[in-house]
Amino acid sequence: MSTEEPVFAISNLDFYYGEKRALSNINMEIMPRKVTALIGPSGCGKSTYLRCLNRMNDTISGTHVEGEIRLHGENIYAPSTDVVELRQRVGMVFQTPNPFPQSIFDNVAFGPRVLGLSENKIALEETVEQSLRKAALWNDVKDDLKQGAMGLSLGQQQRLCIARVIAVQPEVILMDESTSALDPIATGHIEDLIAELKKEYTIIIVTHNMQQAARVSDSTGLFWLGELIEFAPTKELFTRPKEELTEAYITGRMG
């Protein structure tokens, strides 16, 4: 049995858009340096749940949370929480690559500059290089870091967005359908990258692609109509699901 403490402990989480309850009684523990996949049909609450973990839903008016999300034992919805610091620790990669219309270097350097993480130009250059290396993009771009990020392919743009997250030294990386806009080869690159990154980071992915969840994740949760139906080690969930609904979903009879 692992004696490691969870990175996130989520208990009795309900989430509301106004009066509408979008998540109902979610309980989950996210373990360190593992990949957790969230699967389920569109509109079932996966992305809403992911955005609860770094309070991205705060940007939508009329939303509120009940229950608790603890990051290393600290309630992230406590009034004392520094949301900027939370989003540094829990970074996010979105469905569509969203590089800034700046150079490759300035994209990766943006966070460290804003947060004051690099004390001088040499340290900043080192951070940019290391982040691009970790995102498996350095060899593609090292000869021209001044080129505009928008000139990269979609797959390279997504890896740049991952490098941008890595540059601010997060503990957790959230990935919301981060390969759905990419072709199969670019998707394969991102999946290989996830396997490499989990040596250092805790990763939570939302994916429509059950094969992808089976390939890259250690644990998988099935969401259905705002509820967490089943959460188990990935191999177990796909081969010996405990819930009828899980079996119906993964065999294609439902959803």
C-alpha cells in the first residue's frame, strides 16, 4: 500500500451554475506523480470539475462551490487562499492551443517574469530552455526562439503551452481535452510527453478518448450527469468495472 499523501483530497463537492447543480457529491483523492484521467460523455461535468481544482470557475459569475477541495491539506476555497499562487501551483493546458502572439521565448518567459521567478537574464534563459526541453520542443525551436509562436504547427503550439505552464514550476498540470484539436501524430507526441512529465508532476486529464485514458493514465474516473460513477485504477476500471453504467459506457452501449 502507498503511504503517500494525496496531492488533492476532494470531499462532498457540489458545484452550481446559479441554481443549476452541475456536480454532485464528488469524492476523490489525486495521488502525486500519477496521471488521473476523467472520462464521460459531453456535458457530464468533467471540465467543470477540472476547473474547480484551480478555481478557473471563479471567472464565471453566479457560480458557487459546496464541500471541500484540499491541496496538501489546505482548503483551496478558504478566504485566505491566494488564487494567483494556486494557479501557479496548479497549471492548466486548454483544449485549443492558445499561445500568445509573441515570440516563442516571450511565451515561455511570460510567467516567470510576471511572478518574479528568475532573478536575472541568464536564469530566465535557463528556465525557458529547461521548460522547452521538458515539453519536448527545444530541438524544434532552439535555433530561432525569436520567431513568432503563431507560426508553429498546432502540435508544437500545444507543447509550447505545456512549456509555458512548466516554466512557473507547478506541482499539478491540468489538461482539458488537450489533444482533441490535434492530428494522431501530434497526439502521440503529447501522450509520450505526459508519460515523461509524470515523473515530476501530478497530471489530471479530461479526455473523450477512452483509448487515450487507457494508454496514459494510472487512475480513471467516469463522470455521468455531474456524478462520479466510478473511480479506480485504470486497468481495473476498463477490465473489471464495478458499476453497470461504467461497463455500458466503456463497451459503447451508453453515451
